[in-house]
Amino acid sequence: MTPFFTATRPSRVVTHGDATFELPILYQRDDFFGLYFTADRKKVEAILPSKNLYPVPLPNGRVVVGVAAYNYINTSIGTYGEVPVAIPVVWGKRPTAFTGVLPALLESSYPGFGVLVHHLPVTKVSARDAGRGEWGYTKFVADMRFTVTPEYYECRMHEHERHILSMRVMKKGLPIRDNRPITTFSVLENKLIRTVIPAKGVKKVALRTKGAFLDLGDHPMARSMEALDLSPTPFMSFYYPERAAILPSGEVVEEGVQPFEGYAGETRDGVHEVSYIA
């Protein structure tokens, strides 16, 4: 069996703002967990930067939005926290509810499937500059406090004293070997960027989400999430007991799309605290 990180070095060194780093970025170990919600289809479609991006529909006419958190423990660019808000989409072809549900639940290789990165706060200026400069990811700096217990993962996020969100995911679910890549869509200089991120790990998925929650604050990011009419409770949760990933450069798949820069925030390193409770 070929080791996962084989042929990732020698690498290419790039600089964006305060960030000088090697590509691809290697993620050897992290805490990764999240929740899936339903959202209003028309409200989601209204914010998409390209008419060729279609949100993944559910049989009830609503669409899917995911909220997750990464506590990066061991990477080639150091430790930091990150909280993506991602909209599962299909580029180039409108999916039906029948074909759309499975990719949304399992992040499959359905043609054109990926996630549009709506928000992507991080805890370091260098991570913000790297993400915005190389991929156009909607990054800003926030303060994140992670708690990991035998029962759950939790992330509480603020910008200074202003509450953005708090999220808890219970450690339960059906284990699935997940070696499929994650595909993201982002916008850089009015170009739609598709990035295919090889990944390898074990994912636990639960359709019963009792104990999980997402509380939104009064921050601009939280208000933009509320504007999508998220369901009061998640319909699915997930977490990875083990996971590795390789983040390469992306490719331009469409030009002349709408700007999608997100909230900018200020230039400062944020708080990244992690508590492991027995």
C-alpha cells in the first residue's frame, strides 16, 4: 500500500500576505466534526456566485447547509482552528432531489459535486492570508475554544467578545471508511475555483442528533447564516475519529462569476484554545 503522503514533497513555496507556505498543505491529524441543516432553497440560490452552481435539494424542497469545525493538531503549517459553513452544490447540472440527497449525506463523487465555502473563519492571520490569497476562501480571524470529551466535541467561537456561534456534536454514529476527496468551490478575482482535496479516514455519521446543537450569536457571520432560514435542529451529525488530508492548489472552472469575499474582519491572531476533558 502506498503511504498517503507519498509524492507530496518536494513542494512549491508560495507567499500571500503574512503567509509563506509549501503546497500542497499536509494535514496529518485533526479533530473534525459537524452538523447538516436544511435551508430555504431560494435564499441559498440568491447568494450563489455562479448561475452554474446548484444547491443540493432534499425531497421536501429545501436544500442542505453544513456547519463544521476543525481543530488542526498536526499540519505542515502548524496548529490552528477553522470553522467552515459549506453549501453542498453541483456545478454544471441541476441535481434532482433523488440524485441530490446521497451526495449531500455522503460527500460522494457525484459528477460536479462539491461544497461552496460560504464562511471560513480561522484563528491565525497566516491561515487567513493563505486561504484568501491562494484559493479565495472567505476567511477571517476569530477566537475559537474547543472542548473534547468522551461524549462530545464542542466549539465556541467569538470575535473578541462578540459571539459568533457555539456548536456541539455528540460522539455517536455508524462508522464509515471514508477515502473520498473533498471538493470545494470558492471565488478568486471573479473566477470560480474548484479544489479537490484528497482525504483518508474513518467517519461516524448519525441521523439521530439528540444532544447536538448550534447556537448563533449577533455577529455578521451568524446573521448571514440565519438569513438562509436554517432548520432549528440538524438532520445529521458527523465526526472523524481519524483523518488525514492534502490541500493542493485549485483550478479555474469558470470566469466572470460574482464576487464572493465574505466578512473580512481585522488583522490579528485569534485565540485557539483546546480542552481535553476525561
